[in-house]
Amino acid sequence: MNYVGSKRLDGVRALRLFIVFLFFFELFAIASASALSFDEYSQFDVKIPRPPSLNARSAIIIDAATGTVLYEKNADIALPPASLTKLVTLHLVMEEIKAGRLSPDEMVEIDARDCSPYIPYGSSLMYLRPGMKVSIRDLMLGAAVVSGNDAAYALARRIAGSNERFAEMMNKAVAEMGFDRMTFVEPSGLSEKNLVTARQFALFCKRYIELHPEALKELHSVKSIQFPRPEHATAGYHPDGIIIQYNRNPLIFSYDGADGLKTGYIIEVGYNMAATAQRNGTRFIAVLLGGSSTPYANGTAVRTKDTKALLDWAFSNFSTARPGYIAPKPLRVWFGKTIQLFPEPKGEAAITVPSSLKDRVQARIELPKTVKAPVQKGQKIGRIVYEIDKKEIGSVDLVAPAEIQRGGFFRILIDTVLRFFAFILGKV
């Protein structure tokens, strides 16, 4: 007998049904908590208009400072990112440069395996040729500006020796960032076996900008590159005149504040976009995946139109508020090897609010008087509380910037005595 349909349930079956109910209730609660809701602002007489209708199968837009989701559409379905993949490739390249294992000025001799016909000639290329000697900087520009699949291959080969080994590095890097639904098999985005979700990719873009803020100016908002140049001549190839290649992202030419990031297209998924723009201290990141249309020119136009509409909606209705945050005084640490702790915000000290409320947001700090060792790095110590008219609307955790281990015998003995008197004086 199906226990759901039975009129009488024994104790075990009733318990099972209750557990199942709790399980689905918990799933619903988690889903509800992750969904965007600005209903709490209705008490301030704020109404947010509906976002635009989008062609993309999956989309999301977030505040780059806070990570707040303003709008999402099927943001958790896995789709091929196409050339958006190159952002992960460039992240690894810049990490190698920071680590001192690579220099932007290093010259790389181009391998024939990283050129056409090994890479489809109809795909995005910076037109590398075998035997060319090209700097890492030029290859990065080739990947970022003109979406060169050949550039991505050449960078991957220089760093890891092959696309396959580089893909392993990509997967390790995104896993360490906590992005468990981003997987890659090669560095360019040509393969439909690369997979991401719009949500995780938007959060990756947020982290990418935080780690590499210079990339927006030096790579992603560069409108054109001259390549190849006379110095790139080989025995079998000489550049004929000045060759200018333009950025594949139309937003940086036409949208106020746009300075990145990447477009993408392969037939298996359609038209993708990872876009960012900043105005008046507010930056948004939009990711759209799976836009469909034919012919190709119309698909790119629809993608651009949708992205602009989504950014317009965000800029018209939301702002990043950063009300007068003053770093808190150091806290006394009892029984630790270090006696002071300087709490810092977990992320940026900011909150996303409807634009009409931005100037009404106030901040206050909640912290204990003292803390006791041991303290773990990243441990929550207190929080910054954001309020409008004394009503809490959000908070940012204050955390320990470093681990503080428990002190030795004499430190514990001394602090035991001092803490006793501090307790009597009301300072604990």
C-alpha cells in the first residue's frame, strides 16, 4: 500500500512522512532565501519596476560590491560558456604573473598546434602563425580583446604544456574559489563540454575584478589592437600594412560606464555575454547565457540589446550604499599570543539598496568588548549593521584577519588575573 494514500499510518511511516516533509520544506526555505526579494523596502514606499524580458535561456545581474542578486532567470542551469571561458584562462595567466613564474614581456614562440587548421579558421582568432614570437602581453590582449582561441591555446601551452593540463589547473582554481558547477576541458571556450552556471560565473567575475582590477583598463576595455605587427614576421609570413583588430564587445563602444568583460558564441549554446559597467560608485555584473537567434548578426544584436536593457534596469533602480564606515578600534584578546585584534569587513563594507533610499542608509558597528584566544582566521567577531530610520535592512560580518593562537603558561596566568579585575570594572 502507498503510505501517502493510506488513511491510517503506523508510527514508523508517519515519522518517515514527517522527515520527507521537513526535507522538502528545508529545500523550499533554502530556495526562497536565495531568491531576490526587495519586499522589505515596501515599508519605505519604494516600488521596483519589473525587469526586462530577455531572450537568453539563463541570466543574472549582481552588484559587484556586495554580490546581491538583483534579477535571475534559470541562473543555476549548466550551459557552455563559449568564449567567456577565456576569463578563467586570463585569471590563471595573471596569477602566474603575480607569482613571478611569468612575465608580460616574455616572448613565446608560437607552436603550429595553436594555429589554424588545428583551430577552426571560422572561429575567433588573433591570427597567430607558426614560428611567430609574441609577448605574453600581446597574447593576453588577443584573448581579451578579439577573443582569440589561438591566443588562449598559446597561453595554456606556455603555462601548462598542453590544453588538457591547463584545463586541470582551471578546474582546480575554480574549485578552490568554491565554484563547484564550473568545469573546463580546454582554455578557449570552443568545446561545448565546458560548463558553468550564470550564478557561479557572475560570482567568478566579481572575484576576477577584485583580484585583477587592472584588467578592466589594460585588457577588457581596450577598443582595438594592432596585430600582427612587422616584428611578428616569420620566414614564411610578412604582415601587409597596418592590421587593426577591434574588441568583440560592443558595449565598451556604446554603453556609459562599460569596461568589460567578454562575449561568447558557439552553436551548441548560442550567444553569451559577461558584462560589467560602473556609474557613480555602483558597479553591476550581468551574465547572459544561451541567447538564440539567426542569422549571426541578429543574434549578436539581440544579445547586446538584452544586456543593455538589464544594465539600464539595474542602474535606474539600485545603488551601492557605503555610509560612513569607520574602522573599529582594536579588541583586547585574552590568553592569546597576540593581545590585539583588528576586525575587518568580510568583503566590502557596503549594501545594495533602491537608489531612492541610498542617502538614508546609516551604519553602526556591533562588537564585543574583548575576545578570547584561540581565534581562527575569518572567524566572525561582530558586524556592521545597516539601517534606514532605525530599521535594520542588512549587515556585513566583521571577521578576524588572521589566526591568533593561545598563548603560553605565563600569558594565560597574567591574563587570568587581568581579566578578573577587568570583569570587576565592567570592561569584559
